[in-house]
Amino acid sequence: MNISSIVVKTLPEHINEVVKSLKNCEVCDYHMHDELGRVIITIEGNGVQEELTKLRVIEAIPYVMSADMQMAYSEDELNSHLEVLENADAVPKVLNDKEIRSYDIVYNGDLKKKDLEGFSKTFDNTGK
């Protein structure tokens, strides 16, 4: 089970409507808000993909300007990924391959350009 905290942002004049929608929403648990339009909620899911699906529902609520995951926790996934990391080489094989040119190595660290839905499917299946 994954648990993630999300900060939802809206304009102060819409805070009551957004809080009401979040409290009535079946995909999250409301915790608190302030007069500046910031709301703290949590979501749970069986994997990253389910959490992303719930995040999309929250983003679609009227007057929600943004909804950003701040923290995520999953003991089961953490353990499976730690096992994969512990059994892996410290340096990826591609970096030790003298035949590969440096400009042919693809960097995948920029989340803004990633397909998060596709990434979550791969992530959820790691070590299973």
C-alpha cells in the first residue's frame, strides 16, 4: 500500500468550495487548509499508477490550481526496490562499456519530460 501527501493550491476565494469537494471526494482524505488557499490531503493506492489516477481526479476538481505530491511511502515497494539495488552493480554496465559513445547514453532523470503513467507501470512491476 502506498500513502502520499499532496498539497492542493487554490485561490483564497475558492477555498471553501475546494475543501468541500475534497472532503466529499472518495479518492483522498482531507487533513487541513489555511486562508492562503493551501490544502493538505493524503491518498492511498496499491501502486504508483493508482495514486497518479487519483491525483488526476483531484486536479480536475473545479478551482484547483495545482495538486502536487510532496511525500510518498510504500514499505512493500521500498523493500522490493532495495533488493533490486542491493543485487545490482554500483555503476550501470553502460557506463563501463568502452564501445558506447558518451552521447549515445540516454539520461532519464528529468521527470518533467517523462511519461509518468508509463513510468508508474514499470515502477509498479519492478521486482514482482
